[in-house]
Amino acid sequence: MSEEKASVTLPDGKVIELPVVEGSEQEKAIDISALRSQTGYITLDPGYGNTGSCDSAITFIDGEKGILRYRGYKIEDLAEQSSFLETSYLLINGKLPTAAELQSFEDKIRIHTLLHEDVKSFYDGFPRDAHPMSILASVVISLSSFYQNEEGSPEEVSYLNSIRLMAKLPTIAAWAYKKSVGHPFTYPDNDRSYSENLLYMMFGLPVERFEVDPLIVEVLDTLLILHADHEQNCSTSTVRIVRSSGVNLFAAIASGICALWGWRHGGANQRVIEMLTHIQEDGGDVKKYIEMAKDKESGFRLMGFGHRVYKNHDPRASVIRKKCEQVLAKLNSNDPTLDIARKLEDAALNDDYFKERNLYPNVDFYSGILYRAMNIPVNAFTVMFALGRLPGWIAHAKEYTEDPKNRIGRPRQVYTGNVERAYTPIAER
């Protein structure tokens, strides 16, 4: 905490001083934790866009400069040189692993990829058209019933459960897809890498040998890295506040999955494909929709462009754009929606209206295109997002639990309802 103070003048003329907190990247905040006790006032900040809910050492974002770092490491460097599991270790444990530590981490995950056989019966109870996110959240919370009264310290049990979640979530997700297409469940093949194993469980069949293109595995691993954490977003804040009640890690992560499901959060890349499909079905006139996007009265919004946090460019989009070009060139896809995506990107990148407003394609735009090209079903896009975000959620739950200042989340409110009034018996109404 710095020596600076911020002065606040109240309506009655009273002036109070509040401490100023400065982070390691010179971010400054006014500490209002004692405001209510000293003055009776609270602050009002709908959506918490100007409120810091915690100190965190996990992820740093500078939206004006287009910077994203995990534990101090640039997202560009991690996407280029790291793997998803190494990045997961970094987020959860706070440092890059040695070769031996990474091998141990990978081995621990490998031996926990199987689900209890009784879990298979849960899938029988879901309707064929159940949304995979509802299945994902349901099965994750059910894991609480399989791992009760574990031996060891709370820290040891929580870490083991984080390993279980990292190992089992791909299996849970893949089986949700298998359920939707009526295929037999494919068990994990622990000789395969993390990302390859996910694709194998989703698309492998018992009647033929399944081989995955190494480029697709590499791109999926990169996508998971890019989604691994993003500071105090809706789902991460949800995980922290639910964890603050003292629930187990499975329950906290299930809450994050539910929060991610919404179209305003994890569903954005799904809406990109839905937009592209709509344009294609309407004749594929990209210029028409570019002009509609400029007209505020049209009601049309260009999905996958610009970002609420990044006011310059999304650093994740810069990374994945190159991968997108490689995949589309190699697959030589004839999907008309992907052709429309290329035209939209080109038009927006070369149009002064979009350039002046920094409305560049974001990570949701490119990830949606890539998942489409990889034959991931549109309603499973958010599941892929959840698989990537899992280590970030685990890291934040762990950070919250280990914070000696932690307390149960309990926001205040400004009441705007009726003042006290007399109750009227029903016979007199």
C-alpha cells in the first residue's frame, strides 16, 4: 500500500481520507473497505466495472496497450513456446515448472482421466439434445459425491481435486458430444497428449483407427492456452465468490461453467458462427452487412469484432490469426461460412470506419472459425472455452483460499423498493 491518500467530501461537508493501493504494474485503486464503517455510505457500481474485488497475482491485462500476461509471461510467448499443460502448471502453481515437475504434473493428470463407471449412467438420463454445457456443469458437480471425506490436509485434497478436474473435464466434454450423436463413448488413451486425447475421445470410433493431424492438435493446444485465464471476468469472479462460501472445488468450478455458458461471456464465438451462417443464408452479401454494422439504426451487430477490455487490439487474436490461416489453407475447406468470414475480416481490416474505432477481429472471431473448421459442433464451442479456462478458475480458487484476508463475498445494495407499509389482511384487499 502506498503512502498516498484520496480525499472524499461527503454531502454534510465531512472529509475523509482513504488509502491508495498500487499494484506491481502501477495500477492504482482507492481502498474503500472501511468506507461504510466510517461514514455509513457505500459505493454503487453496477456490473463492478470500476470495483476491484481482490488482489491477484495471476493475470495482468492492459486493455489500452493490448497486453495480456500470465504470471508475468506474455501470452504471445506462451502460445508460441509453451504447451497447455505447462501453462496450466504456471497458472496454478505460480511458476514455470522444471522438466521433472512438468513430467510429474502430466503423469498425475494422465492417471486420473477415467471417470467412475457409474457416471456413465448419468448420461443415460440426459435427453439426446441436451446442451453440452448443462451436461458439463451437471457431471462436474456430481464429482463431489464421488470424492467425499478424502484423506489429507485441505490443501492436499484441493490440489488433488484440481488434478482430477484437469484430467476428467476432457472426458466429460467428449462424452457429452458422443451422447448428442448417438456414438459409443470412447475411453481416454493415455499414450496421447492432452489435446490429442480430447479429439480422439470426441471423434474416435471403435471400428477404425483414429489419427489426428498434428497441426490440428497444435492449434487446439494454442486455443486452450489463449483461453486459460482473463483476470476477473464473469465466470472467474463467480468461481471466487462461490468458493468464498467454503464449498468444495467441484462446486466452485461448476458455478464457473454455468456463468461461462451465457451468450455475453463464453457464448460469443458461437454467435460468430451463427452470424456467418445468417449472412450466408441471406445470399452472402458481405458488403451489405458491413454497411449495416456501421448503421446504428439497423439493429445488426458484427459479432467477434472489438472487445470490452481491449481498446486497441486483442493480443490473443494476433496469435490465433496465423494459426487460422494455416488450418484453413491445409484443410482447404469448402464451407461457405468460412469464406464469408475471410471476406468480413478483409473488409473490416481495410475499412476506415472500423480502423478508426479499433474494431478488429477478436479471439472469439478466429476461435469460432477454427472450431468450425475442426468440425467441433457449434453448441460445443463454449465447452472448448471451459476446457481452456479451467486452469485459470482453479488458480483463482486456490489464490482466494490461500489469501489470509479472504472473506465471504457479500456485495451491498442501494434499496429502491417500498418504504414501510401496513399489512392488509386478504379479506380486506
